[in-house]
Amino acid sequence: MPCALASWHERLDRHFSALRELRAKTLGNQPIFALEHRLTGPAILELLEQIATYSTQAQISAGSLLPNGTCGWSVWAIWVTR
């Protein structure tokens, strides 16, 4: 079963990949930070709402940040920065 947050992960993954590419060209091998998500207030609220809904409905395995191993890292990285 695909993760309900997959579209968010895809969106964030595209953003961070583009940012990584731009940063490599302009500044070299400098780090990318989760706080550079560039989500606006309404988008952040929507994402956090969907995470809350998903996390109460999903079976999150002990010791695993990624519920069922299917959601991708970016959604959870944004969540922990908030």
C-alpha cells in the first residue's frame, strides 16, 4: 500500500534535488538543510495535518522513522524541523 504522503515526498524531493544541483554549481559541496523546504504557511499547515492524520492511522514500526518503509525521508525531515 503506497504511503498517503507520497505526493508530498515527491514534491519535496524534487525541490531538494534542484536545490542540491544549484548549490553544487554555485557554492560547491555545501550542505542542504531541511529548513530550506520553502513551504509557505498554508502548505506547512496542510502537510502537518496530513502527517498527523497519517501517523494516527498507520502502523509505525518500532525503531523506524518511516512508517511501513514507504513514505520517504523528506516528509519526516520537514516534520521534525517544525
